[in-house]
Amino acid sequence: MHPAFSVIFLTTLIGVGQGLFLALFTAQSYALFDLLPKQDGHAFYAHGSLIALLFLIGGLVASFFHLGRPERAWRSATQWRTSWLSREVIVLPAFMGTVFLYGIAHLFDFKPVVATLPGGIAIDLTVVIGAVGWVLAFALYVCTGMIYACLRFLREWHSSLTVINYILLGGASGFTLATVFAAAAAPDLVRFFAGWAAIITLLGLVSRAASLVRNARLKPKSTLQSAIGIKHPKIVQKAQGFMGSSFNTREFFHGKSVGFLRSIKWIFLLLAFVVPALLLATALTGVGALGLMLIAFVVQYLGLMAERWFFFAQANHPQNLYYQAIG
């Protein structure tokens, strides 16, 4: 398939925003049970929510660049019963609204107690809003991943690993950004976020490597014979059927060589997983910590953009049997 950079920015930016919000709420949940130091709502949770919201808005803006008629975008939500894209269109603004309310509640210290646990632990409104946001964040990961995983004819995508990778890669980038944010706003949470960022990054490496191995073993179900409906044993394609390019050759094929794809694969494996994990581990030694953490996030995000490009490019549409080979 032909990777659209608007979709690459959409999926990576909202993934960071989701992951950062999950990191914030995870820290609040731990602090609720005195497993982590409590943080000031205004300085930490409100500002962190603002950063997460900015990434989500950036992803939303990027989504409009691959729409032919942006003014009709609202119609994409009408098929929510059968379309994962429609569900994503509904869940994304709901999640953004929840992140906004979460940040506002912390900003103005609006924390009325909603319930009290048996141990005397008070559950205030921010915890309730955060729990709703937690559910919506994972629902959004699932919706985004299932847009691609539900396509049976694109076998490279049609796997549960697609959804798992969206969750882990978004979570890894979000927790890495949370580490950078904590280094500036809450130093006593740096090790917590860095540890989880490294763990999720390594889990993402395992999951993404598993999908690469799986895809490398796929055997095409279609042939030239089935593509054109002729059962002759010897069919040789001499031309694409077009004097120039067409929608079929532009949108369903990336136009890059096998060597280029192989290079991108190793680049994203290093930048998205190996290098960030090493940088986070080095930063925890205390030498240039904030700078190394910031570099880790930037490098990882660039790696995730390369990973997402490869994800789209690797999907081999069956129509390419007919349109791409030139004798």
C-alpha cells in the first residue's frame, strides 16, 4: 500500500497523547494507594493533560489532510454499527473531551469525593474522570488497530498483533514522553515512568518482531491466473495496462525497492525500540538525564514514524499482481 503521511502523523501523534494520559492516570492511581508520592494537580496533572491534548489535537488536524472533502468528515461517524473507522471517529473526540475535563478538574482543584473505599481511600471526581479516560484510551487503540486488522484481504494487517502493536507502541512513546515531563515537573516519578517506558518499549519490540516474522512467512493466495481469471499454466505479464500512472498504481503500491524496505525495517527497529531503551537506561545514571530523555523521545517518535510507514508499505494489495509487475 502507499503510505499517506497524514495517516502516519495521525496514528503516531494520537498514540503519544493516549500513552501520556495513561501514564498520568497510572501515577495518580499508584499515589492513591500510597505507592508513589502524591503530585500537585495544577503543576503536574493539569499541565500533563494539556500536553496530551496538544498531541491529540495535532493528530486530529493531520487526519483532515487525507480527506477529499473535509467538510463531509462528520458523515464518517454514521456507520458506527459496522465500521471501525466510524467508531474511531466517535471515540477520539470523546477521549479528547475526557482528557480536557481531567486537566480542568486538576487545574481548579475540583475534587469532590464520589466514594470511599473500605480502607478509607477517597475516590474523588478526577479519579472517576481518569478511569473513564483510561477505558476510552484503550478503546481508541483498539478502534484504530481494528481499522486495519479487520481487512481480511490484506493479510499482513489481518492479525491480532496489529492491535497489540498499536497499544504497545503508543504506550511506549507516551510513557517515554511522561519520563521527560516528569524530569522537569516531578523528579520523584522519573524512575517509575522510565522503568515502565523501557518495559513497554521492549514488549513492543517483541510484538513487532513477531508480526515481522509472521508476515515474512505469508504465502500469496492469489496468482496471475486468479487475478485475471485465466487458468493457463504459463502467463507472463508484459505491461501494467497503462501508458502512465493511475489511481491503482499510486494508491496501492509504495513504489520502493526491496532494499529500501529492508533498510526502513532495520532503521525503525533500532530507533523505535533499541536506542530509546538504551538512552533511558543511561539517563537513569544521572548524567545529562533530561537531555537524554528528550533525545530518547524524539528518536523513538522518528522511529515510530518509520515503523508506521513500513506498516502501510508492507501490506501487499492483491491488485498489485496485475498492476505492478512490468516485464
